[in-house]
Amino acid sequence: MSGAPVDLDDIQGLVRFGYKHHTEACFLLLRVTDPAAARAWLARAPVASAATTEPPPATVLQLALGSEGLRALGVAEDTIAGFSPEFLSGMGNDPSRARRLGDTGANAPSGWLWGSGAQIPHLLLMLYALPGQLQAWQATIEAQCAAGFEIMTRLPCGELRGNEPFGFADGISQPMLDWRRDRAVRDAEQLRYTNLSCLGEFLLGYPNEYGGYTDRPLLDPQRDPQALLPRAEDAPHRADLGRNGSYLVMRQLQQDVDGFWQALDQLAEGDPALREKLATAMVGRTRSGHPLLPTAKSSPPDLNAFTYNEDPRGTLCPLGAHIRRANPRTADLPPGDPGMVSWLMRTLGFDAQSLEQDRVASTRFHRLLRRGRAYHHAQGPEGAETGLHFICLGASISRQFEFVQGAWLHAPHFDGLPNESDPLLGSRAAAADGTATDSFSIPQLQGTDQRLPGLPQFVTLRGGAYFFLPGIRALRYLASQGAAP
């Protein structure tokens, strides 16, 4: 092994589990009203760990804190300053960030239901339950929190059925975490795409794909007299507030399901088969989750075992399809023959075919661990909404979520495309030069690309925030802060 064993009892279970058996869920956004009472509850909050239990618990609680929440609890400013700049500034407070993420127009923070202005949550509680168990569990937790927090909003989730609201299988493409720590702790060039990721890509305090440690708050041990925190691997004389924690990104994405299928029906001129074909081209998978590419020859087939190396022009799975943007499955170099000569030609850019494919950054540095849930509830002023509570985890907000959102999903020239953003998530905002980005192209084996023009916006951002999902020991430490004058 290349490192000490992982302490699963100190990691919140969401990092390891999707809680698929816990089909009921609700997310609570809270604000601190009484710091002392809030800290007292956090010190005993029944947070579930990543350790395996059989049978699984009937109910699960997970907990994440925003930067304003840390301040409201009384955590010292110099401790808070050790977190990443993105976490500290927040998702909805920076116009430049909003522009990069595509949070403009109908997606602008000024129109959010929560996450900007006075509606920035201090705490995110994620409640999961086996069938029939959520209502009583939620009432218990809300009663426990009442002394220290006010509930800003409740975000109920739909029953977990495996499909997102547009009707396509969801949650298929997920990275595998190196829980055994078998990966070498060095920045070694990878010539082939792999789904196995270094633990430090998703948990702070462990080496990442660069062979380094992501910055996080490291404290003088005197600040931790009870030794509540683990010590840092890369700085053993420091207490590691980040170890076994992760950053959590949450975005409430309202989906216009009727508008999506009506727009495709119009483009298909009422032909149901063509409408379905256009929809699968935009997603990149069939409704059942099969990618528009050959998959591993296993039974059942592995729906995640493929790359785009054999489809460089996107004639099978369009270059701009949602799954291709979200995870391009690229290695450190474009594909090519094995051997030193081929490697040198690709590295130096002398291989024209490889150079043509070298338009997308290496995927291994930009993976997301998704943990979202679909919803359907009467949340908005216009009545019932359907959509997705998008949740992802990562050790670097900027290099993971913000890069994927800004450079791949929102980017109008992803992989050399001519002014088009993600066909599902795109805001359709004009490019910097005023060029429209409301189309989607489907490459053809012969002739010009098929182009779907004038696509409306199908997904609207209703709220969002950045949180810190602490390790359980770090949570207890944070709950101990602020009491001294």
C-alpha cells in the first residue's frame, strides 16, 4: 500500500455510498440562530459514517457547512481562511464566477430561490430513509435542531427510481475511488483512460492525481488540545481539519420536461422514432443507459466501460452530447500506437490525427462524484417543479466542478464545436461576440452535420451553494469552537 489505511469511521457515508436502498430523502437548508445551541447539537449529531453496516440503517443523516455557517458558529477566521477561495466566496456572490458557470439570464443568482443575498444557507442536512421511514425521522431531526437553527427551506426529493426527470437512466458514470490506496503517490503519465481515481481527488488530506495534497486548514496542535483532529500525512506536526472531508456542490436544477419533449417533437415533425433518436443523441445514451458506442462484452454489459477513442468525429455519440461533455474519457495524451516513437509524436504534436483529438483536457483531473436526487414538489411561485438536486463531491471546487461546468458543459467551443453549449443544461446565452449558442450538431458519416437550431432553455438554476462536508472528527472539533471568549 502507498499510504496508511483509510479510517472509514471518520468519513461521512455519502462519499462511499449513494444510499440507493434509502429511496426517501429530504434536504434541509438551515441558518444558525443560537451559536451555542447549534454547536451543542453538532457535537452529538447522529452523522452516519462510511463504514459498512449490515443490515443498512433505517435512516441516515449527512451534514455539510457553508463558509458563512462556520463564521456563524464562531470558528476562528484564520482557521476558515485555510479553505479554498471558491468555498469562501461562495457560488452566488461573484459576477465573474456566475458568467463562467453560465449562471446568467434566467440562471442568474438574483433570481434564485436560495443561495444568494440573504438566502445563503449556513448548513445543509441530508436525510435519507428506507421506505416509510422518512417522515418520523425528519420530524425528530427538525425538533432536535430547533434550539440552534432555523429552517430556511426544505427540499424534498422524489422516490429514487434510477431515472432523471427527462426519463433517462442516471448515475451511471461514476469514478471508482482507490479506497485501498494502491495507486502510486506520484504524477505518473496515463496513456489510457481509467475509471479508478486517487482518493485525494475526493477526500482532503490524501494525495491526488498530481501526487500532491490539496490545500486545506492545517492547525497548530495547540489549537486542538483534545486531539480531536487527525494529524496531516504531509505535515505530521499539524492537525488536519480537512482530512476525510470533501467539498460539496449543490445546485437545484429545474427541468422543463414538457418543453424538452415538445421541442424535440417539433424538430422531428411529429415522428416518435425520430424524436427518440434526437433525444438520445443529445443525451449520448438511450433511456436505459446504453451509450451510443459499443460497451464491454459482458453480461450484463458494463454501461461505463467505454471511451470515445474509436469515435473521434462523434458520428456515433455526438461531440456535444451531454455525457461526452460531462466526462470526455480522455487520457493524458490522445490515443495512438504503443511505443516510444508514437509517444514522442503525440507528445510533440507531430501526429496530425492525434493533434486533431487533443482538444479536451485529461479527464482524470476533473472527475466529479455525483450524489444528486430528482425532485417533484410545489417549490416555486408557479406551482409544481420537477428537476434535480444536483450534488457532487470533490477536493477542488475550481479544478473539478467549476472546470467541468465552465470548460466543458457551458463552453460554446467544447471539442472544437461551433458555438453550442450543453444540449440539456445550456443557458443558450449568446457567446462573447454575440453569436447564438442555441443549436446542437449531430455529425454524419458523409456530408455536413445535421444541425438542430433554436433550442430553448430546458434547465433553469433555482439555487446553489458550496459546502464543506467535514470528516466526523473534524465536525466534533468545529462544534467545540467558539465557546471561549
